[in-house]
Amino acid sequence: MKWTSIIAIYALFWVLAAFLVMPFGVRTHDELGVDKVPGQALSAPANFNPRRLSIRATVLAAVLFGLYYANYVNHWITVEDLDIAPWLGI
């Protein structure tokens, strides 16, 4: 696998991981007892931390990409294993 492919696939895993870990650990103003800004949404986070999010996403993306790359090298799951409609003959 080329290094450019590795970077591109890891970036895709990172974006997926960022969306997966984004809701964990975030609390609203009501849950933390902090005053709200007039006009803000009730569900707006009061303790959003992009650094923590990026660290969590990086770790999760590394684990997911490691599993993907191990599958790529060892051929555990192949395209033939994913034949979900064999009666179509595709």
C-alpha cells in the first residue's frame, strides 16, 4: 500500500472517529449549572474541548486503521466474503 493511500485512509478513519467520540463527555449549561447566553440553544455544550476531542479521535482512528491494515495484509475478510446477495449473480 502506498503511503499516500495510508494517509488518505487514516484521514477518513479520523473524521469518522471524531464524529463518533464527539458526544462523549460533553455537558450542557443546565447540567453544569452555568449561566446561558441569551438566545443560545438549550442543547449547546458548555464544556466543549477540541483538544480532548482530537486526542480521542486520533487514538480511536489509530486503532481502527490498525485493524484495517492488519486485514489488508492478512486478508481476513475479502470481497468474496461480503457477497450479501449471491442469488443475484453479481
